[in-house]
Amino acid sequence: MDAFAVSVCKGLCQKKMNWKNSIIIGLFFGFFQAAMPIIGYFIGSHFYSLVSGISNWIAFILLTIIGVQMLRESKESVQEEVCCDISGIMEIDIRDMIMLSVATSIDALAVGFSFALLNINIIKAASVIGILTFLISSAGVYIGHKFGSRYKNTSEKLGGIILIIIGIKILLEGLL
């Protein structure tokens, strides 16, 4: 949802839809959203034997913290900075895209750690995450172009609520 929200903001700069930029942005976000859970998974798998008895609690706590943070961020009215030139054409700066991609995928690192504790197939999960993020982010640029920033907070709220629900579900599965 963070990647989607930033993609929407990037789309705000486009007076004319530029599908090449939309795809490039989607590729950046999709790659980092897929790579971070893999990194988190390998970190988590090293600690599995130490925390396997409480892994559901850890996953619940991590996902809840991330979800609450997303809800908190959705209430902030700080306008995302977007890179436009005078003509209204969106410019893609590689360094900025890397920083945005890392910033929006840090929570995926914690999710990957949780996946290791829950023994989830990381390749399948990361592939789904990467492909969906690519599609959603590419669409986000278009949506930003068409509808503006009025849905940014809603998408962050929805993402935060979904993460909290997933965390509760994992906790309940572990308790039952």
C-alpha cells in the first residue's frame, strides 16, 4: 500500500499519461517488495530454533506494529514530494526511486522474517508480492494521473487494517 500511495503521488505530475514511467516505477517497487521478504526470511530462518515456540506471537506483533504505523501515517496530512518539471512531465531519478523503493519495502523485511518463523514458501510468496506490487504500482501512477491524491490516505488505512487482520489471524491459528 505504501508503494501504491507513492505511485499515486508520482502520477500526479503527469498531465499526459506516460506508460513507460508507469512501468519503470512498477518495476522498482515490485523488485524491492519481492527482495526484502527474501532477505528477512533468511535472517529469520537463522533465528527459527530460538523462537519457534512463540513465532505466531512474533508474527502478530510485527504485523500489528506495521499496520498501526500505516494507520498513523494515513492520518498525517504531509504531502508527499513528487518530482515534476515545469512542463508537468514526471521525471524518474534512479537514486530517488531506489530510496523510495527501500523506504516503502522496509516493512516487507519484517514480513519476510515472519514468513521464516511460519515456514512459508518464500519464493512463491515473494513472487506473488513482487508481481502484485508491480501491477498495483503501475496502476497507481495511472490512478494518480486520473484521480489525484484524494485516495492516498484511504489506501494506507486499508493496508494497515489488512496487516492487523492478518496478524490477528496468524495469532489465532497459533493459539487454536
